[in-house]
Amino acid sequence: MAIRKLRLNDDEILRKKARPVEHVDDRIREILRDMAETMYAAGNGVGLAANQVGLLKRLVTIDMGDHLYQMVNPEIVSAEGEQLCLEGCLSFPGKWGNVQRPWKVTVRALDENGQPFEVTGEGDLAKCLCHEIDHLDGIVFVDKVTEFVQVEE
Ligand code: NI
């Protein structure tokens, strides 16, 4: 395993669309493990998309504190409600802002063995799923912020 270098701020890879993964193989599993390790090493990170470590592959890791989700080709298949979320991002250190998101989403993905699964998240998990899947489409939270907020870190 290895900690990978985080891409920051104006790095153009953050604005590019990631490509679907065709085969979930050892190489993909290694990237997912590295992404999780990089996310944990960053301390305050709850999610990471592959763009953020310089790879245009549709891979996401999320851990809100109770479960590590490793997602290949995640897609939002349903969304309902709305919430105003306070968000930050490991790629935009020191920036925080409010973003409008759905309250609840269901996401379909493949796991690290290539098996399909679904996760339904509400509140913070829904926020995180939407934020990370946006990354795969080259969309970063600062594009969606309705108001930047000062947060003590
Ligand atoms: Ni982010």
C-alpha cells in the first residue's frame, strides 16, 4: 500500500471526467487500497475520488467512521429531498461552503471484487456520495457553493 499525492486546487485533472473501469482486477484493488490509505492519512477526510490522486478512473472510497465503502463505477440511481450541506474537500484545503444536495440517495456500484451492490444514504452519507461522484464528473464542490463559510480547523 502507498499514500498517493493529493491533487489540489487548480490541478486540471480535478476538472476532467473519469472513465468507467472495465475490469475490477488486482491493479484496481491496489488503487482502492491506496486511496483508502491516503484518505485516512489525511485525517479529516471522509471520502476520496480517484481524480484526487491523479487517476481518471471511476473509483471512490468513503468512510464516515463506521464502514469503508470501496466503489467502482458508482452511479446515483435515485435521489429525494434536499439539504444544505457544509462541505470541504481534501483537494481544497481551508475552503468550506454550503452546497445544496439531496437528503437521500441510492447509489449502485461494483465492489472491490466486481460484485454489484447498492447503498442508500441519508444526511451526511448522501452528501458524501454526491460530492465524490461529482468528482468523477470533473465537478468540484467549490463550483456548487452557495456561500463560503469560515471554519476553525
Ligand atoms: Ni472532494
